[in-house]
Amino acid sequence: MLPADGKPKASHDFALELQAGLSRINFPTLWITADPGVVVSMVNPIGMKRLEDLQRRLPRLEVREFGEGYHFLTEENPAKVAQMASEWINELR
């Protein structure tokens, strides 16, 4: 269960623990955004702020634009997500 306003406490504590560990991640990470998106989108300033925070915490985070989409991009266009991930992986080589 996702925490809201610190509740449930166990979920909130776990989320804080994960957040604290992000700076120890030292490998390439891909984040795919969509327009209008849901969690991270230009119409959701809180989501954009969270993405900016992730970019500060994860120095090897790369953000790529998906184009039109909402939340479940792997369901909306699985072939495009696979192509984007494959291209990104190949560029890492």
C-alpha cells in the first residue's frame, strides 16, 4: 500500500528507506515519460518536482520522452516501450 500522510506507518517508513538508498545506486537508470502522463507530467507540478529530485539523487538517470501516453505505457504501446528500452541498452554498450 502506498503511504499517504505518513500512513500506514510501515509503508511510509519503507518508502523513506528506499528514498535514502537511492544515492547509492551507481548504474544507468531509464525513466520514460509520456504526454500528458499521470505521475510525472507537465500538468502535474508535484510529479515533475519528484522527477527532478530523482535526477539529483540518481546521477546516471536518463529521461526519455515516450510521446502520447498516460500511466500504463507497457499496456498502451508495449512495442514502443520495448524499442525504447532496447535502444537505451544498446547505447550503453
